Amino acid sequence: MVQSNYFTRLAFYTLGVLLVTLVVKLLVPGSALQYTNLIFPLFFCVVLMVSRFTVIKFSKSDASQFAKGFLVVSGIRFFLYLLIISAISFLMHHEAIWFIISFFVYYLFFTVFEILSLMDGFKSKKIH
């Protein structure tokens, strides 16, 4: 039940980030945001869902495995992000700066969400 709450909050958070992105794109003339930036929140939402599901699978048998699973999944996720940034920057070098800035901003938004969710879970002692 707590997990479905996390996924629901993540879905609503992603919708909010999508709406803010769309509003900024429409209201700020000459904005560096492209409509392709709407993919970023969806990408980070899927990555966080898969990450959370994987960490829970890691720690299902033993709660002490949570930290190990979280670190492994976070490391893999960080490597994935680096690969994506490197590949896109190499392929579209003329737009690399805006891509990296946009990617980093969305990364920060979703990292803050993940940290706040973890802190909330630790406070209620119901990580999974």
C-alpha cells in the first residue's frame, strides 16, 4: 500500500513538472525550452519507478539489504545518465549546452522528490 502511494505521488509530481514545463514554454517568449523537453519528466518518472521497484526487490528478503540495493541502483542510474548526456552531446553538439542544462534541472527536481520520499519513508519507518 505504501508503494502504491509512492507511485501515485510520483505520477502526480511528474504531471506537475510537465505542466510547469508547458506553461514556461508557452508564456516565456524565446524560451530555450523545446517541446522535446516534455520527454524528460516522463523519462525520470520511469527511471525512478524502475529504481524503486528494483530496490524493493533487493530488500524484500532482508531489510538490511536496502542500503546496498539503493547504492547499486543509484550507481547504475548515474552511469545511465552519464551515457545519455555523453551520447546526446556527441550527436547533437550544437544543442549540447541546452540539453545538459535542461537534463540537470529535471535531474535535480526528481532527485529532490526521491530524497523527500525516502526521508518521509524513514520517518514513518515504512520504506517498503
